[in-house]
Amino acid sequence: MHIDLAVVPVAGQGTRLLPSTKSQPKEMLPVGRKPVVQYVVEELALSGIKRLLFVTGPGKTSIENHFDLNSELIAFLRETGKEDLLAELAFERQNLDYFYTRQRRQLGLGHAILCARPIVGNQPFVVALGDSILGVNAQSDIVHRLVEEFIHSKADAVIAFEEVPREEVIHYGIAQPRQSNRPLFELADIVEKPSVADAPSNLAVAARYVFSPYIFELLQHTAPGKGGEIQLTDAIRVLIQGGGKVIGIKLGADERRFDIGNFESYFRAFVEFALADPKYGPDLRDWVRTLMGRTS
Ligand code: UTP
């Protein structure tokens, strides 16, 4: 079995990041030098993904433009003696195929994935959320590990998880593992955004998945859940309850998830990536130290 197709949902409204997201997608917000979704694509390419299917929506055309070859810009940089900047466009030349479909109504992540069904058809596929970066500068190969495990264990789904502070379980899908404290575990259940008291663990879904096409069948019959949206977590839950094999893999310490869905974690991600920048980081660190000295 060979899995080289990733569905990248980018159709969400990004209301938690208003007004920044009023007329631009949150997936195009810069973190350090690059827009979020470029990190996602580069990470997927590192893991052997060759075909990307973006599920887009209103106001998201800048994502399509970003991955197009821009020969006019290249010619302009050459004519104006700015050849050194051509390296910044190297990502355009990655050996990847891009496909786009639309989620015509924003009915939730589960629904966005269902929109990919006519194109994905009857093959296993990766899902990578377009608003989440894994690790500083996205060096994670988690998708490769998920795919290997999916093939090896003949699973129905393999999902990346991250341990989060207990009070943050209310924001994520949370696993109930059959075996605790293992880097790789089978899921007994999964719950969408539980209360702190009800959370079965602190293992939060971390934006990367591999699914067999059977998930489409389940999503098709998933009623709107929390927030009136068709929740992917609800379909995964039905998969487990029906005897499906769902495996979780914990992210390593250097694969921390940067969730660019709210200002708190967006600010943290931007600052951490900027401070880690080989060219601008050192000066920025000095400047931040001075600033902190002034305000403390
Ligand atoms: P979020 O759960 O953060 O939802 O999406 P959102 O609608 O984008 O943001 P808020 O809650 O209004 O602030 C997680 C990922 O799923 C995609 C988003 O684009 C993001 O990459 N998504 C979400 C869709 O593609 N369609 C949807 O209907 C919802």
C-alpha cells in the first residue's frame, strides 16, 4: 500500500483571529518568515506526500496563489538584480501536485473532509490541518510515522496526539487510551472538547491523521455535534465503537504543535519562530531583553 495523498482543510472562518482574518485566511498569517500553510506543505513533503488536496472556501484564493508558479515575479527579481531572493521561492518548485475543492458551507472540520470524498475516492489518505505547525520550522516526520503504522497494523485510522496541560483539554478532541503512558496506543474512545473533570486523559488530537476511506461513510452519517458542526471526532468515535482499530502516536518533545487558531498560541508561535531565525533571531533576542528590562 502506498499513501501519498493529503487532504488539507483550510475552509474555516477563523473567527477567533478577527480582525486579522476578515479578508485573509488564517492559514496565510505569517509565523516568522513564512505563512502557516507553507510550513504544513513543507512538512508533508518531508514525509513523502506528493499530492495535496486543499479544501478551501470563501476568501481563500491567496492560498492557491501562494503555491502557483509566479514566473512574472521570478522575471522581475532577475531583471532588477535581486537573484538572491529567488531562493525564497524555491518552495514553488517542490515536486508536488496541488488540487483544490470547495467547502461551500462551513459546517465543520468533519464536513470539510467529506467534501474531499469525490476526489479521494476509495484510497487511504492523510489529513493535515492547515492552521497547525508541528515543531519549530516544521521538521516533524510524524506523517511518515503515522502512515507506516497505518500500513503495519492494518488500522482504520492512526492519529497524532500531544499531551496538553489538563486545563486545555476543553479545546481539543481527547483520547481515552487502552494502554496509558505509551508512545503508541490503541484508542478505547475519543471525546470532543470535554470538561476538565470528564476528560479521559490529557492526550489531545494534534492536527495530523491517516484514515481509510471508510471514514467518509461515517462522516456522511454524522449529525452536527458541538457548536452545530459536523465533528471529525464524532465519526472517529463511531469508528471505535463499531470495532475499528484506531491507533494514537504521541508527538515527540521537538514536535510541539503550534495551533494558529487563537491569538495566544499565534503570538507564542510567531515569537518563538522569530527568535529561532538564524539571521534575525540574535538581534531580536537582544531587543526583547531590552524591552523586558524596560517593562519589568
Ligand atoms: P477550527 O476548528 O480552528 O475552526 O479549524 P475555524 O472555523 O477555522 O476557526 P474559528 O473557530 O472560527 O476561530 C481547524 C481547521 O479546520 C478547517 C480550518 O480551516 C482549520 O484549518 N475547517 C474548519 C474547515 O476547513 N472547515 C470548517 O467548516 C471548519
